[in-house]
Amino acid sequence: MSHQPLRFQLAYGDCDVVGIAYFAVYYPWMERAQTLWLHSHGLRSGELVEDLGVLTVGVHSECTYKQMVRVFDELTIGITLDRVGTSSYTLGFDFVRDGAVVTHGAMTFVCRTPEGGKAAIPQRLLDVLRTLPTPAEVTS
């Protein structure tokens, strides 16, 4: 399955009183993009234990705000595989307006057994992760 980047237009509920995107609103958008991307590959976050025998836990997130974003701006979110290890991975999220990255976010996930112990990334999830471009592939 292929995944299309998530596109949306900001509304007043996404912004502060002066019409600038509220800083915390990027986090639900990153989660939505990640959830829809996984779903496009036949995986559901809430069913990973049943499907893969592991669960993923978000352990770090961040956003860098490069340009002001205002109400009614149209954004596209592109996802990259910033890093992959044996039991954790980091996804990058580029929020793009008119071809320019206006915000960059990242979320790091670790794989855990249902009991909470450390687990390797299952091969099926690794295969899905490797469908994402790296940041270098996006900029080249």
C-alpha cells in the first residue's frame, strides 16, 4: 500500500487569539499522520500486541518552529525515518507550506513486550518503517 501525505488547512481552533498556530497543536497532527501511515500498511497502533507481539511507546517528541503559521494556511505533513535501531526508531515530520518546511517535528518510539520489557523491532514493522524516506532522500 502507498501512503499519501496528510494535507489540511488550519482553522481558528488550531490557533491562538492572534491567529498564529498554537505550538502544541502540532503533536496531535504528528500522531494522526503516524497513525494513518501505519494504517495504510495494515497496522493499527492499538493492535500491535495482537499483530506483532509488541507494543510501541512514545518516549520523546520535539518540534522546531521555523516559520510562523497562521489560520487558513494549508499544510502538508511528510514523514521520514530519521533513525532506526534494534528496539527503537525516530520518525520525522515535516510540515510544509508552499514547498517550504515551516515546522519540523520528531517522535521516538521504543518496542516493548506486553509486560513492559525491552523488545526488538519485529521484522514486519521494520519492513514498514523502511518504506519511509530518510531525511537525506527527501532533501536530495
